[in-house]
Amino acid sequence: MDRDRMCEIVDGVRARGGGDVDRMAVELFDTLCGLGADEVVAFHRECGRQHRRMFVHPLWCAGDFAIGPLGDDLFADLRTHLLFRGLEVVDEVLADLDALAGYLPADLDEVCLAHELAAAAPDAYQYLTGVDLYEAYPRLAASDLPDGHPLGAVLDPVRYAEVLPRLARWRRRRTPSGSRRHGGF
């Protein structure tokens, strides 16, 4: 499956799900089940390629600044959240990290729920074949988790507000006055 076909699926799922992550996950599962096992694997591979493209320190730092300390799972959820906003969003955020401010939901639990979208392809594959996707394709499981540290320069936490002014404003609106949040590595 190529990038364009994956985008078609993602865009359709987002439109039918109305942006609601739970509905989108159901729509994605149903869509993938209608494609067949080989296409499910191909969709999962292409999503993995896009995930790895976003596995960069600058995005991790920007997410850490906006949301709070990001562990591996929350960083993966953030990347899935962005992917299901569309590849044009991914491209924009990777080109301008401050653009992330326009794509974070009011309820940050929505970012955490993105794991439901990530689970749709393995669940659909198992539904279609009766076999666990990662047992059938062990190398696929390894490719889901990039080795080592993200690529790119680490942003200086002291300069986050300076280099990410829209995210700083977004963060100030979300942080109750008087409370202190510390982001950074």
C-alpha cells in the first residue's frame, strides 16, 4: 500500500468518525476488515513508516513542552494522533513544530486514546486470520519501535517558550494559574 492509499483510508475514517477517536477506531477496524489481511498488513507498514518519520527529538521536545513529560507510549500516541489528523498535518508540524499548537485537542485524553487507532490494524488482522499480526510478522513488531533515541537536535528546555511561542501560549491557556509544570528532558 502506498502513502496515498493510506491517506485515503485515514481521511475517510476521520470524516466518518467525526474526529471522535472512539468512533474513528471502530471505523478504521471496519474499513480494514473490508480490505483483507494482506492490505491490513500493508496499511500497518505504511503507518509505521510515517510513525518512524515523526520519531525525531524536536517533535518529542515540542510535545513534552506542551503536554508534559512524554514517555515512549505517550510520544507514540502523539504521533498516532497527528497521523490521524492527516499527513498534511504531519508534514506541517514536522516543518514548523510550533504548528503543533493548532492540532492538540482541548482534552489531552484524546491524545492518549490514539492507541486505539494504532491497535486497529493488529486487531483487524487477528479478526480476519485468527493469528496475531506480530506472530505472523515478527519483524513488523520490531519496526514499530524504532531503535535508540529519536533523530535530530534536542531543543533547549530553557528556550522552549522562545522558540515555540504558539505552543507557549497554548500551554499557558491550559495551565491553571499559580501551578507550575516542568517540561523537558
